[in-house]
Amino acid sequence: MENNQSNITEETKHNDNSETIHEQSQQKEKTFSQEEVSQMIKDRLARERRKSDERIRNAIKEAKKLAKMKPVQCLMSPVFKF
């Protein structure tokens, strides 16, 4: 009987410790204001826009280069490699 009581007490202590750790981890979570979130999104969109613009510039550059080539040269271009 004493052994059971001891186990229950230890289990209760363990549960209390687990809850305390869980509460502490919840308190450490970073929260963001709406302004911070908006700025993060704005920054991310700007980065993606720059990447997209770079890909478009490269595609235009490649298209101009291909336009100057003869048809046979175009087929041998890395763009057409399968």
C-alpha cells in the first residue's frame, strides 16, 4: 500500500514538472505584432520579386541570343537539350 502511495506521489510530481516545463516553453514563444508580420511578408515578396525579375531577364537574354542564331545552331543550344 505504501509503495502504491509512493508511486502516485512520484507520478504527481512528474506531471507537475511536465506542466511547468510546458508552461515555460509556451511563455518563451515569440509573438509578432501585425506590423512585424506585415513587414516580414513585404520583405519576402520583395525577395521573390527580385528572383523572378532575374529569371525573366535571363530568359529574355537567352531568347535574344537564340534569335540571332541560325536554326541549326538553335537546335544545338543547351536550351533544347533533353
